[in-house]
Amino acid sequence: MKIYDFNERLKDSILIADGAMGSMLHEAVGFERCFDELNSTEPEAVFRIHQAYIEAGAQIIETNTFGANRFKLAPLGLAEEVQRFNSRGVKIAREARESAAREVLIAGSIGPLGLGVQSRHPSPEEIQEIFHEQALALEERGVDFFILETFSYIEELLLAIDAIRSFSGLPIVAQLTYAEEGTTYGDVRPSDAAAQLKNKNVQVIGANCTLGPQALLPILEELAAVDGLRVSGMPNAGFPKREGDRIVYPRSSPEYFALFAREAAALGVRILGGCCGTTPAHIRAMAEAVKLLRPSKTHPAWKSIRPRASRSIASSSRSTRSWPRRKWMPSTSTAEPWPASAWTR
Ligand SMILES: [Zn+2]
């Protein structure tokens, strides 16, 4: 898809993206060492999830390739499967699209390398090569655009963007994930992230995962206040808990996501979807909620059409609990648990 056409599509409309893939696969096939591998071993399960999201109203589906990069696959002995997993991922998404009665866009999902939990940190050049390999495989098989998501560090996100832009003219949606205090784990505020990303030829800048709908709204509000920026938001269903081997998500109700969608639309957000723990029911509720809405254009006029304060989920005070500060490419000797390690898509 051409950047011009993508921009035109977002000019006056809100697009609904799909919800979680990983947590849905977790429920469908149980514990798996690698969700990306399922593109080869359980394509039907992946196909059915795409189909359920399309039926729920998703206009964008994301390939099941969030972790399909050489760095993440290598410890599993799957480093040579990058091409195959990404190619299969796009193939399955295209098959799901073909079975749909309307137009659906396919976003090639690329997640971070997960450097915090790995024992070795590659150089910036190596990082770019890793993203280049994955993105090329996705583009060759026919994605419409790229979505970079759940990045905790803007430096890594910038390397991924440069890797894509070294060969590709497809649109890019670039999403960081933020902690409770409103900064990334690398301590970057949304407005600072926007300033760094603005001149990078990315078409949409957003936030996803980690926080849940309520706490994501102030992040989106800050992004939407930046002139000329198109914004996306894909909250998870709330903070996951570990129960034995399983990661269990709280059940934020679809109605709650509908309320989030209306508030985000009023902020001017152009792409709305869900992250970990969300289901087709959440996407259906969001699609219904914004069906007749057009994106707000004149920030901060949104204040006048916000829901009453008593119903507003954005108005609750943000937690002041602070997260430990983390540096880009932290030392390998850290024994601390990595808070972002549970986040995926
Ligand atoms: Zn997520």
C-alpha cells in the first residue's frame, strides 16, 4: 500500500485493528515455546483467530509474527526459520482476508528483540540487520504496511524504522509501550518520542500494551496534542498475573473498551485496537462504539465532547508509583525481573 493511499484512508476515518494474538493462541493451543512457529505447525489456529477478528469488525489484522526475528528465535534453535515464519504469517493473514466479505488491511507485526531478558546484546548494526531480515520477509509476501509495537526503548524503535526505510516505501505505524508513570521503560515521555519519530517518515505514532485502557488515554492525549501527528492506541486488558505456568489477564469488559474507544476517538486517535488479553468481543465493542464517529480534528476541542467527568475513565488520577529506571541495553548482570518480559501482543 502506498503511503499516500494510507494517509488518505486515515484522513477522515478511524480504523479498527484486531486484538491480541498471543493470548488467544495461548488459550487455543495451550503453552507453546514459540507462537510464531504456529504459523507453520498450527496455521488453522492462527487463521481462525484472524477470521474471528474480521467478523468482529477489524479492518486491520496483524500477522502472527511479533517475535519472528532471528534474535528471539535463535535460543529456540529456530534462527533459520525467520523467512518461513514471516512468510507463512502473511500467507495465513491473506487467506483470512480473502475469506472476508470486505476490505481488510494486513499489517506486518514486528516486536522488539527483548534485549532485557537476553544474555547477549547485539550492536546497533546487528540490530538493524535483524529487523531488516524480518521486514523484508514480510514485505516480500505482501503486507500492506508495517506495525512496530510494544517497544520499550525508542533507540531500538528508531533502529527498526531505519532498517525498514533502507528498502521499503510501505507505511509504518510505530508504537512504544509506556509504564504507569507515563514514560517508556527507557524514560521517554510521549511528546519526546513524537519529537524523535516525527522526521522519520512514519505515518502513525502510537502506544500499545502494558497499561490497559484507562491509563493509556493520557498517553494518547499527549501524543494527539502534537501538531500534525496521527495517533494509534491499542491497550491490553490490564495487568496480567502469573498463575503457575500461565499468564492470566484480567477481564476488562468489552463495554469498558467501548468507552475507551469513544474517548480515544474524541482525542483524534485514528487507529484503535487491542493488545494482550483482548478478544474479538473487545474489538466488536470498539468497532460498534466508533462506527458513526469521525476523528476529532481540532485538538483540544475534544474536551467539549468528552463524556461527563463521572463517566470519564481518563480523568482518574494517574498512579504516582514509580518504576525502576532502566537504561537502553542494560547490563547483562542485572538479576532484577524484567517488567516488560510478559508483554507481547
Ligand atoms: Zn500486549
